[in-house]
Amino acid sequence: RLEGVGKRCAGRVEVKHEGQWGTVCSYGWDIKGAAVVCKQLGCGSALQAFWSAEFGRGSGPIWLSSVDCQGTETDLSECNHEEWGKHYCGHGWDSGVICSSKESTRFRLVNGSTVCSGRVEIQVQGTWGTLCDSHWDISDAHVLCHQLNCGFAESIPAGGHFGKGTGPVWRDTFHCDGTETNLEQCPVTALGVSPCSPDSSAGVFCSGPSGSLRLADRGNRCEGRVEMLLHRMWVRVLDDQWDLNDARVVCRQLQCGEAEQAYNPPKPERGMGPVGLRRVQCAGKEARLTLCNTSLPAAAPAGIAEDVGVVCSGEFLPGAGSRQVRLVHRAGRCAGRVEIYYNGTWGTICDDSWDLLDATVVCRQLGCGVAVDLTGSAHYKEGSGKIWLDDVNCSGDEAALWDCPAKPWGQHNCRHGKDAGVVCS
């Protein structure tokens, strides 16, 4: 792993041996050793090798010294080196590297019945591929569920349970102990494209976070009776005034496109389990059903509230549709000038009234956590073309920036010198 600067592809080189992380002495360290590290981490090529604790001093053992790589090895331990733990260095000689790739590997779950179950796929250098299940275990699955805000791993099914993927099959082996917050913190043996069969793809059933939703009974992830996860139990949602505004929130939360129908299921489709949520009143723009006006009774009076269901237009694909948001002139993926794609054209946001609530909506929409800062006055350079929105006034609960109150599209009193930006967590 690379430590010291909070980036996956730059920092102090550390290796895990006998269950403990330690550093690499820079005696003999060169660009060939750095190249092996970058390749092993899936971080492209090495741009620069560093000596003398450029990224801060580590702690604990100094595991490797006199590392002599050819640059063709797939793992740093394959290079010639002194015996593990033998060295003549202090931590002031810790090695470092900067790799060409600046963005983290991305993970997703595909083809599951909920957004928190499915085939494990990894994006490497812009291409999505399937993870081989040969070394996938429950500790790795726990970490991925946590990383995707999907609670904990309930089970890992046999390979191929969620169908065949397309693209490469990766046989990377993650060595997680289950306490890490994301897979990138786990030691990894990066073995690249695999002869592993597409039928042996890794998968997981995550619990989902408290408040997550699923649609039951119709065999379609984007259609059916609404159920919610509360206290590790799937419970029914009942309502006596269920309408399309409520359904819009469910479809949005499930990433299933637009709401086409809100309905009360017929008797054969009604649930039999405990009731967790009743009398939902949504405005239709909320990001999650729990942000609507709700009540949480122990039971529902018979004959008043009924099970509820939705029919959504289909699974949402990021980047699809007539409106999109992006960050430009970025400092990493999650900081930059805010731009919106509308009416076939990218344009900017005026910083009049721009605040952390507005920035929070952008960060959530991009999957970038929460807003930690905002910028104005074209901090990330001036844009060009349209200025689409002015006087944006979000509550912070909206699912998309265009759901917030603002002046009509394209109406403003700004120049690009007032373009707004965000810094997300």
C-alpha cells in the first residue's frame, strides 16, 4: 500500500509481512522498484521514485532493504532483496513513489435483486470487468458491503450465481481482515486478467444499510411491493394515500429511473411480515424514503393502510438521460468547478447564494460523500458557454441539483468569473 498523502497511487511504500505493516528502506530503491509497486497496485506506470521519507516517516518494522527489481516482476516480494526485516536504515530512509494513475479503482454490484447484492465488478483503467471468486471470502465481502454503504455481508453465493459478466475477468486476491473501510486498504495480490471462467464470478448478498429498500414479488428489481430494511429485518411499508410522489422517491433511491405507477398490491401479493413504515408523505424530490414525512408504528390498524408498490421505468445508468452533473478542472475526482449538462449543452453555476447545502447535493449526486468546502469566483478557472443556474437554494435533501429552487434555466446576472465549485469528502 501507499501511505502518507491520503492517495491510493502516491505515497510511502509499505508492505505487510507476518501480519504487520512495515516500510521499505530506500537503499537500492529506484524507478524499477517503483514501477513494480505501481503495477501491483493497478496504478499505471511509475512517474517518480522517492528516498529519505519524502512522504513522512513510517513506524514499525522496516521489512525490505536493498530491493533490486528488473521492473517486470508482478509483486515487490519477487524482486531481489535482503532477508525480511534485515536492514541498516532508520525510518528517515523510507521509500516512496508517485504513479501515473491518480484515481482509485472502482467497484460495483451487478445483476442482483437489490442495489446491495450482485456480481462483483471492478473498473480498471476505465474498463469494467468481473472479479474471479477463487479467493473471494466473507471478510472481503464485508469490506465491500461497507464501502458501498450496503451494511454487512450476509452471504457469498457460489460462483456465477449472478450470471456472466462481460469484459475481462480479474483474479486479484484481496487479503482483508474485515475491519477495513474499503477494499483499497486491504493488501492485494494483483494477478491481472485470469483464465478463470466467467461462470466463476464473485458475488455477495449485503444486508443493505438501515432504511434501504427492495421491491418484492414480481421478479424485477425495479417493480414490485416496497419493503424496507430496519434493524437487520425486512419490513413492510403501508400507506392509505400512496401516490406517484412517494413512488418517485422509491425509484430514485433504487436507481431505477422514473416512477411510472404507484399502486396497492392485490391480495395475493400482500406481505405477511412486520410493519415498519406507514403513512409516507413525500414531496417527490427527496433522495431517500426516510427523508419524507413518516411515522413508525409497531402495527398498522386493519383496513386503513395497505401494502404499497411501484413500477419504475428501469435501471438507471449513470450518464444516461438529458441532465448530468460533473466537476471540471478537478483536484481529484471529487473537487472542481460544477457543470450541468442541460438541453444538449454543458454549462456552469453562478456562485450567488452558493452554500454548503447546495454543495452537499452535488457531492451526494456524484457519489463523493459530503461537502467539506465550497468555492466561488471561478476558483477552479472560468468555464465557457452557458451559465445554467443562478440563486440555487437547496435544502440539502434533494437527490439532484436541478431539484433545488433556483432561477429559471439560463436566467442569471453573472459572468463566468463567478462560477461555483465544490470540495467533497
